[in-house]
Amino acid sequence: MCVISKSLKQLHASETRQKLDKEMTRREQQLHEIEQTLPKPNGRYLKIILGNVNVSILNKNDKFKYKDEYEKFKLVLSIIGFVLSVVNLFTNIRTLELSFMFLLVWYYCTLTIRESILKVNGSKIKGWWRFHHFLSTVVSGVLLVWPNTSPWYAFRGQFMWFNVYISFVQYLQFRYQRGVLYRLKALGERHNMDITIEGFHSWMWRGLSFLLPFLFVGYFFQLYNAFKLYQLTAHPEATWHVPVLSAMFFVLFLGNITTTIMVIPQKLQQRVRDRLPGVFSCMSDRRKELPKTEDAAKNE
């Protein structure tokens, strides 16, 4: 009897703790929603670019529209980049090359501004992904001013194929991000400005597990770019652009693969946590359905 009574007390404490955890989570979500209705100051980067213009978006629907436009912007520019990369693969027109490089500089620079606005409005995008786009802006700028020399032509084809593949991966990311964003909005479980790689639920794993192999191939493509450029540093016509680009591609590879590998265990743990409440709820329901024993009835 003592063992049964002790087990019942532990069960009661466990159920109470679960109820408190759910209530705390609900309160945190409410506080988060209230916080998002208040204007926030711009970060230092936005103050340099935009001055004191307030970029806080206080309406929830407007926030969703802005995030949706952000995803569409990336998709459109990825398609344009894909077309220019393919054209450059089969032609040798310097003007087209420079136009493509300038497009990359403008694209990544614009992304840094848009992501800073997302950050002001509550997005939890990791610092590395923001830094990645700042560094990609510098990489594109160095490519833009790289002289028309033999090392450039030795690297040109590989770089264009790299951009073709990255455009394809960005399309896959768009499909994944937009689907998750709409579902989270429908469920009302996450803030509209979240970069959805940060907002993970167990049902997202199916799409993310499909996307991860393509991401890792892209990361190793960056490593291959760094290796190729490192080899070209020994070329007699190599300029300072070659070793600098080699180092930056290596940093991009290292940062991307390290951050993604660190995120995966977090997502798996979150997947387990998302499943546990359902398991406990099912066990609790089954206990309620079990008939009471004679001893338990006497104790009541």
C-alpha cells in the first residue's frame, strides 16, 4: 500500500508539474506577443544605413507579409542568378560576368538590410547566418574587382556551376521555409517574423531531413572552391584576390557546416520534447480508464 500511495503522489506531482510547464509556456507566448506590439530601436547597422527611421512593424499581418516578401525576394533573385550563371557558362562576355557579380553584391547587401529589419521585429535568426551574408557581400565585391586574368578563367566555370547549384538549393529552401511559415501562422505557435529554421516542431523534420543533404553538398562545394583557389595562388598571374577569396570561401564552409551540425541535435531534442506531452497525455488517459482496485477505493 505504501508503494502504491507513493507512486500515486509522484504521479500527481508529475501531472501538476506538466500543467505548470504548459501554463508557463502559454504565459511566455503571451508576453512575447505583447512585446512584439511595442516599437523597438534600430540596431547600429540600420542606423548607419537608414538613420533614425523607425522600421518596427506593429501589425501581425503586416509582419507576415514582410516575411513572405523576404522569401519571395530571395526566390526571384535566385532565379535571375541561375539564368545568368547558365548564360555565362556557355558564353564569354565580360559585361555579363560583371553584371552577375554586381547583382550578387547588391543581393547580399540587400539581404543584410532586410534581415536586420527582421531582427528588430523579433526574428531569432542566428548571428552566423547574418554574418554569412555580410561576408558573402565582401566575397562578391572581391569577385567584381578581380582582374580578367588566367586564374579567373581557371576558376570561372567552377564558380558558375557553384551558383547554378546554390540557386537550386535556395529554391528548395524557399519551398521548405514558406510551407513551414504558413503552417506555423495557421497554428499560431510562432511569431510571424521568425526565420523558420529557428522554429522547429517534430512535423518539420521530414522536410528538413530532405533539405539537409543538399545543404551539405553546397557547403562542401564551398570547400572545393577554397581548395581550387588555394591551388591558383601558385599561378604566376595570381593577384591578391586569389588567396583572399580562398580564405573567405573556407570561412564560409567552416561556419556553415559547424552551425548546421550544432543545430541538428537541438532540433532532434526539440522533436523528442514535442512528442513527450502527447505520450504523457495518452498514458494519463489510459490510467483514468482503468477500473479502481478495491484497496484504492478504500483509501478514498
